[in-house]
Amino acid sequence: MDLATEKGASSWLTTRPIEDLGFALHKGAFKDALALRYGWHPTRAPSNCTCGVTFTVEHALSCPRGGFPILRHNELRDVTASLLTEVCHEVSIEPNLQPITGESFNGASAITQDGARLDVSMCGFWGGRHQKTFCDVRVFNPHAPSNRAPNMATTYRKHEREKKNTYEQRVLQIEHASFTPLVFSASGGFGNSASTFYKRLASLLATKRNEVYSQTMACLRCRISFALLRSSIRCIRGARSHRGAAARPVPPAQLSPVMEPEKATKFRFQEEQKTLLTQYWERGMQCCSKSVSAMIDECAIAAKCSVEQVKVRPEEE
Ligand SMILES: [Zn+2]
């Protein structure tokens, strides 16, 4: 619930579905968006990811197969750059940093390689017309164990600090520019620096377009919110094809059964389901040729319940 109550995380839910602005979702995407928001398992998701790991939302948001985390990062970079072109000069995507010629930095994690690039640069954002700013985007998976801090603010600060340790000194000393890390959670929240950055951007856009600041800010939040949401849905539903081989639809036997989320939490096994599950468990224990995960999948289909419920033996429920 912490993720759902973050500022910006509900922008997609409270906006009107205006198709021209890309704010409309089809029914499947809407259900997935609700599942992501409330931490439900998406309906009819495959039991296993194409990389072989058991399919979970936590895994899907980070799995590199299909390149979806990179696409999510690039989506945020491109949305930001396109908005910046309205109000800044010299907006550049993936600008190269100047090579290092003998300069040294304090931190061990500062980047020193030639050919280092940041995500976006522009002039006239902070400070005067010729003042340059570099930004670097990170979208993290809030469900990943490494991001489970006591509160989200700590996680945002951790990622911002990592970005600053890597790039800030080099940008300040060599480029004589400023650096802003743009950290987002895949669930739709912003880090502190990103929040300040987009407030400034909304203020510049509102002046330029002669709009009310609060409306421009709301619209900007929606653009970011939908970019993150669509990218997260793509991580769950996108076809993770291999080079030279298109992905095929997942056969029904490998899909988790359709479960209404509210029923899933109150689920109690019916008598015939209990019998069926017990039979499956006993057969599974004796049958060595069949993998346990295949047996669990088959059992979930037969008993019309979720894979997670099958993993709990009926008598243990
Ligand atoms: Zn995977």
C-alpha cells in the first residue's frame, strides 16, 4: 500500500482517459495496472518466465530478457527530453562527457572512462541561458529485495546518492555544469531531485504556454505516470522473444487460473478441491519423472486455484 499512496502513483487512475494524449488503457492493461497498484498477482500470467524462473511481478519488472527494463528507462529519458525541447536550448539525448586529461576525483565510484555518456543535457534549465545541466535517469523495481528499505524515501536517496557519486564531480569539475539525478520507482513515484526538477520544468512550461502552473504540473505528472505504467505492463505482458525466433503465446496449461483479487484473499478450499489437491500431492511425491512445478501447474488448473495456493498443502491451510 505504501507504493500506491506515493505522490504521482495514482495520477493514471484519477485522470480522464483522453486517447489523443495517450491516457487511455484497454481493459487488460487497466486490470494489470490495478494488480500492480495493489500488489495482486496479475490474472492469466504465465507460471514461468521465458528465462525459466517462476513468474512473479517482482521478477517481471527486472528480468532482462526482452530488454524491457532498458526500454522503460529510455521511455522516461525520451519523454523528459521531448518536454525540455519546448523550453530549453541545446537539448541532447545521450550527450558524451569530455575525456579526462589528468584530472582526479575524490570518490572511488566516480566514472573516469572516456566515452562516458549521460541521458539528457540542456542549456537554460537551472541558471542562465548558457548554464548547462546534465540529467541521468534511473527507474528501480520497488519489489526487488535490494530496494526494500524501511521507507521509500530511503530507497530514493540511496539511488540518488549512487548516481551523484558516479557523475556529479565530473560534471561539476570538467563540464562546469550541474547534475540532476532523475530517480523513479516503477510504481510511479519520484525521488526528491526528480520532484524538484519536474516542478521547475512545469513552471517553465506553464510560462511558455501561458497556462496555470497546477494544470501543467498535473499534465506532466500524468505523462510520467503513464510512461512508467505502460512500461511496467510491458514487463508483465510483453513477448520476450529471442533473436531470430518470435515468441509464441503461452499455452493455457501454463497460465495461472483467473482469480478475482478480492476472492483470492478470502479463498477457502472447497471439499472436492481439497480431495483433488491431496491426490495431486500424494501422486507428486511418488512420481519422480514429473517436475514438481509442472505438477503444481496441472493441479492449479484442475482445482481452479492459484499456483501459490497449491504450494500450501491442503491440511496445512
Ligand atoms: Zn525472466
